[in-house]
Amino acid sequence: MVKPEKLIENGIRLDGRKPDEIRPIKIKVGVLNRADGSCYFEFGGNKVIAAVYGPREVHPRHQQKSTSAVVRYRYNMASFSVEERKRPGPDRRSIEVSKVSREALEPVIFQEYFPRSAIDIFVEVLQADAGTRTAGINAASIALADAGIPMKSLVSACAVGKVDDTLVLDLNKDEDNYGQADMPIAMTPDGKITLLQMDGHLTRDEFREGLEMAKKGCLEIAQLQRTALMEKYSSLMEGEVNE
Ligand code: UDP
């Protein structure tokens, strides 16, 4: 797509959102039978699936840690998920996204409960529209809980950025491509930041204000994550009671 003349007009973005609005979210918990925990997550035009396996044996064995679990995270973009076909397999970007996403989740996982074992997280991007790393982290956090991995809290993620000199929450593809800044953030519901990256430039005040916007977005997402998990497990419990 060519650069639109304006990304914001009269305070409304091209997709109809206000600057501080996140895109619509759809969550389904427990979508894969063979995973210990899983989640399908839609975040606007992003569609991702997260699968969690473990705690399980570590292969190769030399990756084992004697006092805690190893957490491994593989982010993968399907070749059909983007406008211009992506060459299959890992690349620099997916290795970086995998690393920062793992680091965004590790602080909430009680890794010391499972020495010599692995907790494996796989995130598959089926459709991308900017914000896939945040969608992946949101999905993975739910899939970890679904797998019964002991966690201090959930982690929620969304980006904040700047387009047409205005701070906006949760950038879409055009805003990401043609905007002035993009800052993906992940945090716990009590505001502990576990991921913060930035592309582009923000002033100190914009950074502070952006952080507050991201906090609000993450809290909204945390609520939806909780609701999705509660829905699955309360309906399972109802089933047990009715049996
Ligand atoms: N993208 C693409 N091809 C690629 C990598 C990315 O078309 O090989 C698009 C995709 O829509 C992605 C967006 O560019 O969501 C922004 O990518 P970025 O690296 O900022 O990561 P993201 O915002 O998805 O976490």
C-alpha cells in the first residue's frame, strides 16, 4: 500500500479507532489436543496460535539447568501470513522476537519448581498485521496458564507509537509502516514491565505518556485474558458437576 496522505483525521485513525483504542480481540483457550496448553488469539488483523508443552524432559540434555526449568520460545511466521510471501524458517527477526518474548514471560514463571525440565512455547503467526510479537505474548501467557504452569500472574502486551505527531495505542500495519515510532510493551497486571522495545523516536514526555497509554491497553487485555481462561475452566467445572 502507498503511504496514505494522513493517518489520523479529526482525531480518528484510518481504521476508525480513537488514538487510545486497542483493536478488537478474540480469544479461544485450549484449541490443540496434543499440547498441554494452547490458545488462539486474534488482535485486529493478527491471528496467532500458541502451544505450550511441559514441564518435560530437556533435549538436548546439555540445555538442562540443575536448579530450574529452561523456558524455550519459538516464534514463527507462516509464509502465507504476510503480504509478500515470507521465506519459511527462522531468520534474524524471528530469532530476536523469540528471545524478547521468552524474556517477557520468564519473570512470571516459577521456573525453580521444575529443575532439569523444559517448558516449551511455540507461537505460530497465521496472519500478520503489525503487533504479532504482542499478540504472541498475549496468547503464550494464556497457553501457559492453560497448561497449568505455576505463574505469578499473566503477562499482557500491546504497542504504543506515534503517527502524524499523535500518540496512538496498538499500531496497525499502515501506522507501523508510515508512523514515527513503535514501542511494543509487555507487563504484568500490577505494572511490572517485562518487555520494552522502541523503533523510531519519542520525546521524554511522549515516552511517559505512551507508557501510561500502554498500561491502560495492557490492563484491558489482561481482563480479556482472565475472562477467556475463566470461561473455559468454569464451563469445565460445570460439566463435572452435571455429570
Ligand atoms: N512483516 C512482513 N514481513 C516480514 C516481517 C514483518 O510483512 O517478514 C509485517 C507484518 O505484518 C508484521 C509487521 O510487518 O506484523 C511489523 O513487523 P515488526 O517487525 O514490527 O513486528 P510485529 O509488530 O509484528 O511484532
